[in-house]
Amino acid sequence: MARDRIALRGLKFFAYHGALREEKVLGQTFLVDIDLYKDLSKAGKSDQVEDTINYAEVYARIKTIVKMERYHLIERLAERIAEDILQEFPCEALRVVVHKPQAPIPGIFEDAFVEIYREKKQ
């Protein structure tokens, strides 16, 4: 597998994911990080966008999923993002992190998140 990667960090969206009724009604901020693993040597030599993964298109896909779909768990949201990106873009593998910094946890904390790693099926 390629060690090269394209990374997007801190994609911020307001959405309505959560197990609690209040989360579904009030919504909250979610942050997404993604790493796309692909051999980037061809793009590095050609300087052509068609030889890489267009990260503006990846951003648009993630935005649509996070804002237009609703899930109880951020684990499912991360999985849904992974499924879509692996199917639609020429990456070998990816890592998705979904942050829920305002999770309903009774205590002081900075962040709650899930991280998944998936590879394209051969």
C-alpha cells in the first residue's frame, strides 16, 4: 500500500447526529479529518490534477454526507464517509476521524471522537 497521503483537517459542519432527542433537534458542530492513501508519484511528476485526488471534490462529498444525512452514532457517520470516499475516489485506503466536541458528557473535556481506518476491497 502507498505511504503517500492527502490530508484534510478540521472540516467543520453544523449537523444533527446523536442518540439523544436534543441532539437531533438542536444540532451541534462536528469536525472531520481524513487521510487518503494513494501513490502520488504520477501527480508529482505530471503536475496534473487528474493524476491525483481532487480534495475539493472530497470535501464536497463529506459536506453532503455530514449535513444531509442523520445518524445516532458518530461511528456510523465515520463509516458512511469511508464507504462513499472509497467507492468514489481512487485511493487505496483512508483514515476518517469524526470529532464531536460538544458531546453530551457530564464533565469537562476538550473533544470526543472516533477514528477508523479502511482499505479498498480488491
